[in-house]
Amino acid sequence: MTVHSKRLLLGMAIAAATVAVTQAAEIKVISANGMREVINETKATFEAASGHKLAVTVVETGEIRKRVLAGEPYDVIMVPKNASDDFEKQGKTAAGSGVPLIRVNFGLAVKDGGAKPDTSTAEGLKKTFLAAKTVFITDPSTGGISGVHLMEVLGRLGIADEMKPKMIAQPGGGFHAERIVKGEADLAVQAEHEIKCVKGAAFLDYPKEFQRPIVFIGSIGASSADAAAAKSYLTFITEELCRPARSEMEGQDRQGASELQRH
């Protein structure tokens, strides 16, 4: 290789590095708790692959509403679909930028390995709640969806008042099922994936008539400082979410994936 060629290659490498640094961005992400584990598991991979840095805030949906409606700027906003729709209507997210991320189901956590109560019917669920001495929940006053949904369920069961002294409301961001494993509570109520990721805890679904799966949507903030970088992150995370789904669906029908896209 000639000296001229070496210099040319060195110049190209320096130019490429300069462009990469210039294009690297800090992407401000705000997300409700349902996406917490996905973000944590993929953050380092995205940053290494893109050169961008993620500044992530994970709080309850109610707190996100307050911040976004107050005008706080974010590049990417990940919230349940109803909140996402509201943000787009009010011009807080870029029109048409929303993409479906995950579906979240809610239910109960009990200690694994022992006899599990029957929660397959409304009567069974009612007996399970009433038999519990302590129940950890996400504080519904923060807008945490599992807590808000729980209060609706207890109201329909007609036991909301009876359950009040038994419930310990917690802020979002933790795993309530850990309290079950430690023996500090009989039941905990949270999202399915938040329960299943706690070793020693088992997930119990609500009866069908009480189930309310939530679709999370990722959108680009209307005030994003770098919409292209924000879009690259949403593209990355949706592709990452598809990987396990593709593996599970090999040789099976793709009903679950098509349902997600329809919501």
C-alpha cells in the first residue's frame, strides 16, 4: 500500500469518527413501569450499536401525564395506548409516530411451590382476596395501571371496603412479588412479567371477565431535539421485542403478533 493510500484511509477513518461523534445524541426516554425490564435489558446493546446515549426515566403513567402535559421535553415516550392517544391529540407526540411495543397482563403473585388458590372464577378470586391478610399493590393514586385496575376489580367483586385495611400501597418501580417470597405478604398485584421475573413467585391470572391487557405504545416526543435518533431507538427496541416472539412462533400460528399490530 502506498503512503498516499495509507493517508487517504487514515483521513477517511478520522472523518467517519468525526461524523459518528457529531451524530451521536442523548435520547431522553420517559416510560411507564411496564417497559422497565425491556429498557434495562437492551440499553447497553443499543448504546454500543448506535453511539447514542439513553437518559431514561421510569415512573407511573400518572406522573408521565403530569410531566408531558406540563411541557417537559422528551425524545421517546412509552405509555399505555390510552395515554399515548391523548398525547397525540394534544400535540405532545409526533403525529403517526406511535408503534406498538408490548401487551401487559395483570394478576396476582403468590409464593411458588405451595398450593395455589383458585382465581379462575369471580367467586374464587373473591375468596382469595378475602383470605389474604396482607396484599401489596401499586398505589392507584400515582396512576399505576395495576393498582387502578385492581380497585375496579375489587369494586366489581363488592369487597373494596373490606380490602382497604389489608392493602399496602407502594410506589411503582419495584417488584411487589419480592415481598411474597420474603413472607411479608400473602398476595401482590402487578403486571404478569413483573411477577414472573421474581424467583420464587408464581403468577395467577384474573378470571377472563376481569382481564384487561394493556398495549404499550412508543412515540416520538413533539419537542424531540433529535427525532431521527428517537426513531432509531424505537426501531431498535421493536426489533428486539420481535426476536423472542419469532422464536416462540416457529411452527405455530402468529395470532398473538397480529393482535398486537391491530391494537
